[in-house]
Amino acid sequence: MSAALPWTFRGIAFAGVSSKSIPVGLELYSVRDALKTDLEGTVRAVAKMGYQAVEFYSPYYDWTEAQTKQMRKLIDDLGIKCYSTHNGLPSFAAENIEKTRDRNLILGCKYVVLAWSDPKTTLDGWKALADQLNEADAKLEPGGLRVGYHNHSAEFTAVEGKRPIEMLAANTKRTVMLQLDVGTCLEAGADPVAWIKANPGRIRSIHCKDWSRDPAVGYKALFGEGIADWKGIFHAAESVGGVEYYLVEQEGSRLSEMETAQRCLTAFRATHK
């Protein structure tokens, strides 16, 4: 039913929502090696930790329809959700968009997120990408899905005097979610809180990834160990950003993947009150 609500209303509705009602999930790239060994067992373990959602990344696209349905049954049985998936640009191509739609609907997703785009050297290049996102969003909308875009540091690094992320925000429809990756935003020297406030209602999910200025640590900093102002980020996300769910993500760690995921969730819960 929520998919049928006007998007302008939904953005307003999330302003002031109780922080405890916003689910936290795990971007499964964080446990990518474990997934390769035991896909279903890893998803079960993540749910047992207390994560309320998972975000599958590009390998999901190669599942058969039967495998996708089996995964949906598993997450339903576990009582968790898959609100979005991470995808490469080919998933949005005209010849693939129907498969992308069908797989995401089976999983129960709301958003199909472009996880990465090669950095463009001109603003026209970024504008062309915005046009692609709009076209994909229009094709997915009849099925109840929306497109999202996930930033890296390049989008916060000026090209021809303007940050590409600003070009993308200005030239995509408001129905296109701007999924904020906190760590890469910080690495680029940008302010996540300011970015959220500048784009009310569009930051509907956030990758909660920390970052350390120590080059020996970088993205290996666990949640709360880097320079991110998580209290400020949560407040901005929930007061104006329109956040619907959080996703812990870890690119690497001094610990095992599963211990890292558990520790990050514990730290998230202690911070997000």
C-alpha cells in the first residue's frame, strides 16, 4: 500500500518519525566472502544478529527466478525485508529492465539502486546519467518500484566547478532516491549533514559506513570509530531527509566479516536511540 502513496506525502510523513521505528539492515557486500560460501546460511546468520533487512548486491541478478523466489521465502520466514538492491548500469538497460523489475518485485523491494557509475569528466556526462536514471525510473514506476543512486567520493568532487552529485540531484526526478554513502562523502571532504539538509525527502536510505583520516585505517574503521557525526546524521535524516531505512556497510575490517557485522550493529544500536 505504501508504494501507492504520493511521494511528496511520503517524504513529509517520514519527517519526525520515531527513530526506533526505522529499520536497520546490512548491505551484504559487507559479508561477501561468507555469501560465496553459504548464501542462505549467511542471510540466516545476519538475521539472527538482529538486522531487520538486507540489501543484496549485483550477484543476485544472476539468480534464476526459482532461486529468487526461494530467497524471498527465506527472508519472509526470517521476518526480515529487502527494501533495495544494488545494481550495475546494465541492469537499467532497455533489454534488461524487465528482468530487473521482476527480480526486485519478487524480493519485495521498493528501490532499485545504481551502485556505481564510472566517474565522468564533464558535467554533460553526469547530466546524461541523470537522464538514464529518469528513464529507468519511469519504466519501473508502473510496477511500484523506484530508482535510487548510490554515491562514491567522485560525486562529491568538483567537475567543471560543480559537484556531480548536485548535477544528479538537480536533474533527476524527486522520485529518484539519493542513497547517501556516508564514508565516501567524508573521504571527499564533504559534509553529510549539510547534504541531507539540502535534499529534503530524498535521502530515503543511508549506508552507515564510517571513515578514518588515518590512511592505514580508512574504511576499515568500524561504525563509530571514524569521523562521522552519527548523531547529527541521524537527526538530519529523520527530521528532513525522509530516511526510511538504514544500512550498515563495511568494506573491510581488522576482524572477520561476521564479527564486524555484529560489532557494527551493536555500535549502531548504542548510538541510534
